[in-house]
Amino acid sequence: MTPAIVVARGLTKMFAVGKEEVWALRGVDLEVGEGEFLALVGPSGSGKTTLLNLVGALDVPTAGELTVLGQRVGSLSKHARAELRLMSLGFVFQAYNLIPVLTALENVEFVLELQGVTAGRRERAREVLRDLGLGDLADRRISELSGGQQQRVAVARAVAARPKLVLADEPTANLDGTNAETLMHLMRDLRDRYGMTFIFSTHDPRVVGHAVRVVTLVDGKVASDEEKPGELPHEFLPLGKGPSEGVAR
């Protein structure tokens, strides 16, 4: 049994929408072990993104306890939560949150710079972009890239620092079948090489198919929690080298 790096007990989150209370999470109990490859699934409004945001220390719970990498999120100051996010977590957002005036390379390198990485920083950023099939586009500005290409830059930025935990909200939303499959292979390889833990929020059956564990949320509660073999095929095409580029534009 691998050590738990995420532990939620009775995790609850309420949002006030005008005078109405919206309960996004209702007493979630969950443990995530080191090196897991986990998909959060469920209908829209089930609490998937809220749970990711709490685990990512982007928000704090209304009630219950949440420990991430040994730190109780609800007890951390804003500064301490920002430090946890910067030094130990990687994020892939649906909106990408890239800096449009910077190049793809500069976006990936920026997180490494914030962490204080100096030696080999640019080389590491270029390497992860090459792994994601973006080597030839490294020096293009984000505004010059397609939506699918921007998605892969966001993934590159999230994993370049080799964080302990990567949180991805719909990571394959703008990728075709070939590139989505290869992206999942790359993430699984990063898990195997560096011991990274991945938690995905997804509606995509391609992501679910590669997950080793699938947690289903319904109405803010865990409806099921299933482990499966999750072995990947041994052969896959490099990103962008399949029968078609397949990147949504």
C-alpha cells in the first residue's frame, strides 16, 4: 500500500449564490496514494472540479478535513497554500491559463523560474515540449497556437517541474483520438519514471480507459470507487505524428 498523499474526511464545500446555498461536496471520504493514476468522473455539477480545486489548495473546505502532502489545507494561510501549489503541485486547467504574450517555451520555463530552478531550466522546458510533439513550436507565442496546441503547452508547464501531484481538469478536451491517447501514455510514463501522482477530472472515456482507479461523484458524494488494471498498450505514436495532426483549431 503506497503512502496516502491526499486524505479527505467528511470533505464538504458550500457556495453562497445570492441567498441560496449550493452544496458542491457533501461529506467526501477519499484517500489517494503516491503514484496513483486516478480519474474523477460523474455528471456536470457532481463536484469533480470543486474537489480538484480543494486538493489543489485553490480553495478551502467549508467542513471536514483535507490533508495534501502532509499539510492540512484548511489550516494553511493564503501564502502557505500558494507555496504548496508552486513547489509541489502541477495544474492543467480547462481554460489553460497560459500567458499569451510569451512563447510556449517561456510559459513552460516560467514555473521553473518561479521555483528558483536555474541549471538546465531552458533545456528541461524544451525537452518536455519535444515529448509533447511541440518542439518545432517552442518559440511561437501562445496567441499563434491552436487550441489543441495550447492544451499541450499547459500540460508541459504542469509537468516540467516534476511535481509530486498533477491535477488535470479535462486534459484531453481539445485533442483528437491519436493525440489524446499519446498524451495519456506520456502522463503514465511520467508517473512511472518520476513517481508523480495524477488526478484527472474528466468526461472523456479515453481518459477513463487509461486510469488505474476511477472515482465516481454524484451530487457531491462518492458513488463508487473502483480500481482496475489500467495497463497501456506498449506502442503509440509521438504526438502530432499520427495519420493526422488532429489538433482542434
